[in-house]
Amino acid sequence: EAGVVQSPRYKIIEKKQPVAFWCNPISGHNTLYWYRQNLGQGPELLIRYENEEAVDDSQLPKDRFSAERLKGVDSTLKIQPAELGDSAVYLCASSLVPGSGELFFGEGSRLTVL
Amino acid sequence: KNQVEQSPQSLIILEGKNCTLQCNYTVSPFSNLRWYKQDTGRGPVSLTIMTFSENTKSNGRYTATLDADTKQSSLHITASQLSDSASYICVVNTGNQFYFGTGTSLTVIP
């Protein structure tokens, strides 16, 4: 069974440029999460989806970040425009049981903003 | 405030030695606690889950403990191997939200 797939693995951009990350969760997992992880820190939740509905986006910086999960399967996280402080690893995770099950993480997308 | 604190922040041990990582939490309500292993450049992977009624659970050379009264958990690694070098993250779940610790970075040297 395929795990959570993310792309790209690495992205280097200049500040003020846009960037997008893509995530395909494990088949059958209706809950999808986007996390941001800074070096030496634990993941911080950006947004959580139940199917196509964003049920928790309270920590998403909505002035520059946006996310979508149009058909309730794969998801895209966008940053526009990127700032130096956005350099981090963006992790996507999915779970079978909403809110309490095991989180299955992708390998992450490492963003460097110059 | 719901928080998860881990100690030590980093640890270096010799191959073959044992070590214990600590996790203290103030999260409430408590549903379960998981330890995740995160290799460099990879996503976290679950090692073990502890529920309220469980005190000890083993997964190979990994043994997790939970004291729900004092809200403490530990992860003991026996006979460490080079491949144990990673970050270990404690995650407490309320049944609706996950709270992450900042992790312990373990380096096993030959």
C-alpha cells in the first residue's frame, strides 16, 4: 500500500515568489493535515481537512497561505508571496480515524526562501 | 494550556548503550500518547501508542511507559544501534487534537 506522497521534496525560491506543495494521502484516509516543521522543532498544524471541508484552519496565516482539497482526496498548499521566515519543512499527514488515530506522514517538502 | 515538553533536547550515546527519553504533558482531556521516530529528512513514523489504562508497552528494543496520574511518559531504547539516530517526538491526543513535543534528537556513535 502506498504511503502519503508529497511533492516536491525540495524547493528553493526567492522571497516574494509563489510556491505550491502537493499531497496525496493514503487511500481511504478522509482526514488530511498540513503541518509546518522548523528545524529542531515539532510539527505545527496549519490546517486539517475532513474530506473536502477545512475543519481547523485557525493556525493558517491566511494573508499569504491557502489550501484546497477539492475532491476530498489530494490537497495543495500554496504560499504567495513567500517570506524568508517561511523556510521550513511542510509535512502532509493523513489518518483513518478523525482526530484520534495514527498519523501517517509523507516525507515532507523542504522549502528554502532566499 | 495544553503543552508537551520533552527532555533532553539532544542526547549522544555509544552504540550498544541504553537510553531513556522523557515526555511530560499538561494536555487534557487525554485520549492517547504516541511516540514517533523521525529520521533526518523523513516524516515521523509511529513507534508505539499508549492509552490511559496502559503502563508499559514494548516494540522490539523500544519500551514506552505511561503514568497518567503524573502525566509523564518515557521511551526506553535498549542496546542502541546506529540506525536509532533520529528525532523522537511525543504526541498527545485529546480525541480531537494532536499536541506535539519539540522532540529529542538522539545520536548514536560507534
